[in-house]
Amino acid sequence: MKPEINFEDFLKVDLRVGTIVEVTDFPKARKPAYQLRIDFGELGIKKSSAQITDLYTKETLLNKQVSAILNFKPRQIANFMSECLVLGIYNTDGEVVLLQASKVVKNGEQIN
């Protein structure tokens, strides 16, 4: 278990819902990954690199809503600048399962 944090620490994390509008292969990544462009409504379109190729195809990801952290500093991965972190959990086979809302919500809505 990770160290306990207070509520103010949690409030610093900007968790939002967005819709994937573009998915491309990322051949320069060390591990298999996609390059995603995600629409966060009024907050704009953000790019992310995601190692989610085991369970998701480009076709199944397109127009899928995902949860992401938007206020991490951008991170360079190979020749790509990742601007947000898409959230997922590892299943028992070590594959990433995306976390998403159970109903469609407006892009950019904050997760509380």
C-alpha cells in the first residue's frame, strides 16, 4: 500500500474524462503502444502514449471515452510528447484494462 495522503493532495490531481479521436501505431516506443489524441472538450485535444495494445485495437479505441490525469508535466517518449496519462489497471495476465465511466459524459468533465 502507498503512503496515506490528505484530501488536499487528492484535489491537486486533475482527473478528467475525454474521448479518443485518433489512434496511431507507435513503432518507436520500447514496448508496444499507441499514440492517442484525446478530446477533453473546452480543455482541448491532448496527446498520450498508451501501452494498451494487448486488449484494444485501434478500431475499438476510436471514439471510446477514457479517464486521464491532465496535470502531469508533459513527458517525452521516444519522438513523442505525451501530455496526459490515460488510466488503467493491470489484469492478472499483466494486460492494461482502461478505466472509464459507466455512462457517456461530457468531454472534459472532472472526476471527483
